[in-house]
Amino acid sequence: LQNVRERKLVQVQEQLLFDILKPSNIMVSSVDQGILEIVLRLHDRRVLAIVDDIDCMEQLEALAIKRDSFGAGSRIIITTRDEHLLKMLGVDTIYELPVMNREEALMLLSWHAFRKNYPEKEYFELTRETADYCGGLPFALKI
């Protein structure tokens, strides 16, 4: 489930149900109905769900993300910038991605700016300063 923060909760609930139940044509009219549908239809299913860009507990609650929401052996991967949310949820493992090193950052920025792995000669210094300013954060480098 991509970019949960930017989408309506009902839309994300429908996407979760569709992705797991495939041919199902489930229409969700409210967040409460969506929670009920998720719990009823997925409580005994073994799922792998990747929930990207969560920024509040309301989103996790709307997707019924709890330890016992899905069948045995299920795995839920959550990406967020707010580690506190993960601690509130009581997740098993928190993995913090390392930032890119200076060389990787320069390469990524160059790729997006010049469509090659290195900056144009006349822009080298400016590109290096910009990469340093972004602190190795891939999204900042891409933008």
C-alpha cells in the first residue's frame, strides 16, 4: 500500500482488500465499514502487507493493523518517519535505514539532474554542495 499518508483511508482499505482477495469487488463506504470488512475477511488469512508512509495511528487502526488481525504467519512491514508510532504499536523489530554516503548521494543526485552517474564538470561543485546539504536522504536528493 503506497503513500498511505497521501490517500483517503477508505481508498487504502479497498486497495488492501482488493490486493489480497483479488477478484473481489468490495466497495467500502466508510472507514468503520472498511475496518469491519478487513477483520471479517482477512482474520484467518496469512498475508504479507507492506504499508508505506504511515504518519498517524488512525491510519493503522483503519487498516486493522494489530497482532491478531490476520492469520498465523502473517507479516506486516510498515514504513514511517515517526519511530514513536512503531513503538506505540509494539512492533517486533525496528530497522532504521542508513543514509547514503557522500559518493552514493552525489551519484543519485547526478542521475536525477543530468541523467548520468556523475555531474557535468561545470556543475560539480554545486552538485556536491547540494548532495551534502541533503544529508544523504534519497527523497531529498531526488526532489
